[in-house]
Amino acid sequence: MGQKKAMLCPRLLAEILLNYLPLERASWTSILAKQRELYSQFLREMIIQPGIAKANMGVSREDVTFEDHPLNPSPDSRWNTYFKDNEVLLQIDKDVRRLCPDISFFQRATEYPCLLILDPQNEFETLRKRVEQTTLKSQTVARSRSGVTNMSSPHKNSAPSSLNEYEVLPNGCEAHWEVVERILFIYAKLNPGIAYVQGMNEIVGPLYYTFATDPNSEWKEHAEADTFFCFTNLMAEIRDNFIKSLDDSQCGITYKMEKVYSTLKDKDMELYLKLQEQNIKPQFFAFRWLTLLLSQEFLLPDVIRIWDSLFADDNRFDFLLLVCCAMLVLIREQLLEGDFTINMRLLQDYPITDVCQILQKAKELQDSK
């Protein structure tokens, strides 16, 4: 990374590298004002208006017509859309509630709750209330892309299994996970072709954490809107990883996993042949590494450090392949000595936590081309 980039704080670095802000500071104020107002409009159109307002909004039973009746079977009915949205929302809710369980941050109340939604004058239906009121079961709407049952990582604690195990915040407050839930729900609404796929929560989480913990309160206040646009820009680059129909294409995740092994073959033939001999396929571990940008393999501060180097690289996702290859090379002695079971455990519960060592090895592999 260049020296000029290294001097920037993590939030600014992410916003510039993810093309949310240009390098010229003079235009930042106008760009941010425009984007944050646009996000407020998204909130009005996709969260507030579809929600069920209370009596003081003037809604009464006699105002309901057949067209907007909940039992109207028409696919164009706004109620039909509302119920379909609930299916997506339930999966998002299930995932964001257990986001980064090794830290308490996402369960704590944000200093800047969304006043548009939590305004006591209006009492709009929040997404949390919407989830609580639905009778659908989240298990029936899961959309997982992993395809492989992974062993749990020792770096991550298990999340509470019941929603009731989470502390209920008082009225007028909202937890950070609720903010992330809104971001993902709006993204799903604006991108119906992909909507929400399990794992996206692990991509947006580190971005939001970086913005919401910024020491500058003015920036921290707008963490939700800024995260949304940075997440959208990042997803534009990696969305093919989440589209199953593209798996076997040259832009799909299968090609990228095979590229990890072909890179390993060039850098360490002995280790490559060992994994081939044990029939350890890259999808057993590299699927998660690549799709979630290593966000499940390391603790959050280390993930942010890896992403700093990843986003700063001109060929950021080619560099990710090298990082994955470096992770294999750094545990080569253990892998060469281990049997199938031991090696699968090593790859799914990656043992090295010194991410600087991993990044240094990846840079060495890059320079040796």
C-alpha cells in the first residue's frame, strides 16, 4: 500500500478504495450529503411506507379495499410483495442476530438510532417488530451458498440459539445488528436478482463496525448510509460468488477455488500433490475463504487488517487468491504430516492468527511471479 493511503484512517481508506469517495477532498461534502439523503429516501420507500403505521396515521378498517387487502392473491398486490419480503427478512434477521458472536458490539445499542423510523410521533413498524409479528419459520426460507458443512472455528464463539436469549433494548433504542439488518434488507429490495444470500451478513459486518466505531462522531452518525453504499460497491465486485448459476463459469466461485490450487501447484508442488492424494478438494475450505473474504477465519480486527491490504491492492481479488495460497504454505509441514481428518480440521479451523505473517507470505508469492 502506498504511503499516502497508509496515513488514512480505516473508514476513509475503505470509502476511497471502494469508490464511495474520490481522492479529491473538495467534493466530499456534496457527495456525502447527496448519498445520505438518497439513503433516507430508501428508508422512506422500503421500510416506512410498507410498514403498518399506527392509528394516528389515519388508517382504519373501512379504508381497506380489495386491492390492498392481505388476502388479495394478485402477484402485483402490495401485500403479496410484503409477505415475500418477509421471507427474505426472516433469513436476514436470523443471520445478523448472531453476527460476530466473539464480541458484544453488535448486540449493544447504537448511539445514533434511526430517528426516521424510531420517531415516537409516528410509531412505524420496525423490521424487528415485523419479524416478531410474522408466523413464518425462518428455517423454511434459508438460502445458503456454502454447500459444505464446516467445522466451527475456535476463534468464533457460538451465538445464542434463541432470539429470547438476547437482551431486549428499551423503546427508542436499537442494537447495531438492527442497523445491519436494515442495510441488508434495503440491498435485497434494490437487487431482486440476487436479493439476500446467507453470508452477505459476514461481508457487511466488518464494514459497518469500521464506520460505526470511527472516533469522529459526525462520521459515526452516518455509519448506516455510508456502509450501505460501500457494501453495495463491494458486492458489485464479488456478487458472482453468491450466484449459484454462475458457479462453473469463469467468473464463478468454482473457477476461483481451482485457481487457488493451480497457484499452489506453481508455488509448492509437494504440498499440492499431498492434498490431491488425500482428495482434499478446495471447496472443502476455500469456498468459505473466498466467498466471505476470510471474515470467518479470523477475529474482527484481523479481518479488517486483511481487508485493508486486500482493497488497497490493484488486483485485489487476485491478491485474495495469493493470501489463500499463503495460508496453505504457512502450515505446509503440518499438512504434509497429517492424515485426511487432521488436515480437514486444520483447513476449516485455520491455526495461524498472525495475519501480518500471512500477508507477508502472500506478498512474497506475488513478487515471485
